[in-house]
Amino acid sequence: MNTKKNIIIDCDPGIDDSLALLLALQSEELNVIGITIVSGNASASIGAQNALKVLELVDRLDIPVYIGAEEPLEVPFVSAQDTHGEDGLGDSQIPFVTSSQAKANAVSFIKDTLKQNPETTVLALGPLTNIALALKEDPDCFAKVSRFIVMGGSYLSHGNCSPVAEFNFWCDPDAAKFVFSQNLPIPIEMVGLDVTRKIVLTPTVLEYMKHTQNKNIYRFIQQITQFYFDFHWAHEKVLGCVINDPLTIAYLLDSTIAQGFDSHVEIATSGISRGQSIVDDHDFWQLPNNCHILTNVDQTAFWHLFLTRVLKAEENELSQVLPQLLEVRA
């Protein structure tokens, strides 16, 4: 019996998006129906090529990639290439994929696939432009979605592109506001900065990757994250880099990795609070809950999952060394 979960990954690769794709593609429980690309960390056209690079790395070019929105709904597009490099992958100069091409019409793919494949899970790792456009064109397309997991927002943590805003929601605040206002049949599961900030790829963890079985994956991760390491040190004096997006995949695979609470959430669209996710944790507005906000994460469980899946780390060895790898973050 085929018990794989059908998933669509809507993303903006991006260094951490690429790591999330690796985790999803290396997890046998998941059937990635398609990858849809939105402008965010880099333009959608650059992001599509980066998705193809990841697929080629793990010999999965059979999975279709669709290019979506190149611009946010209303505000001008501002990329995060200062964080991710001009090529979106840390200026790693990984060669273009020439044996496969991305397709157009990501929004149509999302709508049609969700209608044809009930109980599909949607993971949105970038700005919510594609998702908003799909819901605008067909408000019922999420009627039979199994889960909707979003990397974005922040509850109590500070922002990463303003004092209060996480980048994905800041990049297209109107899309985020629209999606959160749709009274979807399932709650939005918000994997925000409160938990993703705790997932830090340190030089120690990267060094351990070098000693695992999957050397090609290690070399790829080393290539794309050096730029990210340097950015985090220059701006935050962090030794390592926060890798936000893989936590969404890990949480899908094992929902005990992170916990949170239900509340009503709305997104601010302008002014100094642009992109802020406002969580009504005291039920001030007395509106229905539309979101499950993650607030706690088990870092050890995350890294065990990521390293065994993506790097093929040996279980017994990893159990012994994980406390050493994470002690700096304790």
C-alpha cells in the first residue's frame, strides 16, 4: 500500500530553501508532486534554476518545476540577494542545468493539482504570492488540502528584515494578509522565526557532515552556505547560519519536533509594521483561530532527522556525537 504523502513545495530557492528541498527529496514518506517557484530570495527565474540544480544533485529531474509570480501583488519586489548571493545559492557558481527546464504557470499547477489530488499537503517556504493568486482565482482550491505549512512570520522573536517582520511576509505583505484572511478549512501552520532561529548550521555541524557517507551533498552544502556564514557573522556575529526552511519539512515528517498554540493571526501591510504577523494570543478580537503558531522546537531531533536523511549519517555514531555538535547552542 502506498502511504506516501503528496506534497507541493512552493519556494524561492535560496540557500535554506535548497536545504529544505534536499530533506524532502531524501525522505521516502514524501511524494513531491511538483515544485513551484516565487520571487523572494531571488527572482522566480533564478529560483527555478536553483531548484533544478537541487533536483539534478539527487537525480530527481523527473519532478516538475513551475515558475510563478515574478512580482509581489502590490509592492515593488525587493530580493534577499544580499543574504543569498546574486545567484541565490551563495555565489557558488554551480553550473546551470541544461538537461531539463522549468515550466510556466505555477499558479495553474497549484489550483489544478489540489483539485485532482485530495489530501495533498502544501508547504510554502517563500512569499505567499503564488498561494494568494491561486486562492484569488479559485477560492475553493484549498478545500481538500491535508495540511498547509508556511515558513514565515514571527510571534515573539524579532524580525529578520525589520524590527518586527520576517522576510517572506515583508516581501509580499498583501499576499500574506490575503491568505491569512481566507477562512481556510484547515489552520495555517506557521513555522516562524520563534523556532527557525534555533536551527543554526554551525561550523561544527558542517565539519561533521564532511565525515558522513553522502560526500556530494556535503560538498553542495559547503559551497552554498559559505556566503550565508559570512553574512550572519557580519550582521549578527553568529558563527554559522540560520536555516529556516528545512524545519518545515522536518515538522511535516515528525510533528513532535515542534509545538505551539492556536490563535487568530493577521498581517500588517504598510508602514513600519509592514509584514508583521500580529498574533492575538489573548483573544482580544474574539475572532476564530486561523493559525497554529510554533513556539518550541527540539533542536536535537531536528538535526538527527536532517543528518540521517540528507547526509546518510549513521544512527549510532550520530547519537554519540550530537551532544558535542550542539553543545555550543545549548
